[in-house]
Amino acid sequence: MTIFPITFGTPEYDESVALRNEVLRKPLGLEFSPEQLAQEWSDIHLAGFNNAGKMVAILILTPADEHTVKMRQVAIAPTLQGQGLGAKLVQTSEHLARSHNFRHMVLHARETAVPFYLKLGYQIVGEPFEEVTIPHAKMEKAL
Ligand SMILES: CC(C)(COP(=O)(O)OP(=O)(O)OC[C@H]1O[C@@H](n2cnc3c(N)ncnc32)[C@H](O)[C@@H]1OP(=O)(O)O)[C@@H](O)C(=O)NCCC(=O)NCCS
């Protein structure tokens, strides 16, 4: 998998929204609203592509303050999950965040994905809560 940033509003961005819909929204019976997507213009969008040039992984970084960035929308194509792509994408995003001088990563992990982030050095902060109809945990890591 080759990982590089993509730009909001491009065909690659549309491909990333389709992947996010497939992996993160349709299974919950939800979809993105135009208003939600319009807010993503200033985010950092990091995508992974297979040898055929098809997008198979996506992750978004949203700056929260000078030192803190939020990781969102981490999704690996269903047939490729469990092969190390998610770990590679998260680690690449951490290096990218550091290069932008961020020192603190935060995220809202689905309960089912908490073990994945624990393995990557993230810690649970506070109590579980509900988001997009399912249980989540707030997690963080010093970069
Ligand atoms: C969660 C997700 C991003 C993980 O990516 P992945 O490519 O499947 O995970 P990896 O193969 O890189 O796994 C890295 C390690 O975490 C473990 N892991 C990954 N997902 C896990 C899970 N759901 N439960 C327990 N362990 C998990 C792997 O076993 C692996 O462990 P190892 O290093 O001991 O071999 C991916 O499965 C996915 O897109 N899931 C559906 C969407 C989702 O839940 N996104 C996260 C929203 S917060």
C-alpha cells in the first residue's frame, strides 16, 4: 500500500467519501450530509492505494489547537482488514502530524476498534459515550 495526502474536492476525495460510506456509515444505516462534508475542506486527508491505484484505506486529521490534532474516519477496505494496513496508516499519520508540529493525538474510537488503538500506544481517557448510534471511547497519545 502506498500512502499519500489527497485534496478536498478532487476525484480522490470523492473516492475517499465512497470508501468511508461503505466501511463506516452504511453498516449503521447512516450517510454523510453535504454540511458534514463541507466542513472537511481544511482537514488533512491521508489515503492508501493498492498497486492498481485503487483507494483501499483512508484517515483524516483535523487540527484541534496548536498542539493537538484529532484522528477521524479511519477505514480500511473490508477485504483487506487485518493485514497490517490500518497500523501502517495510523503510524504514517502520526509522523505527518509530528512534521506539522502537533504533539498530541486524540480520537473517538468505536468500542470494537479500541484494542487496535491500544496496540498502537493509545490510552483511554474518561468514560465511554455514544456517537453515530454506537459506543465509543475517547483515546489519546503523545506524539
Ligand atoms: C479498525 C481498522 C481501522 C483496523 O485496521 P486493520 O488494517 O484491520 O488492522 P491491522 O491489521 O493493522 O491491525 C493491527 C493490530 O491490531 C489488531 N486489531 C485490528 N483490529 C482489531 C479489532 N477490531 N479487535 C482486536 N484487535 C484488532 C490486529 O490483530 C493487529 O494486531 P497484531 O499487531 O498483534 O497483529 C479496520 O479493521 C477497519 O477499517 N475497521 C472498520 C472500521 C472501523 O472500525 N474504523 C475505526 C473507527 S474508530
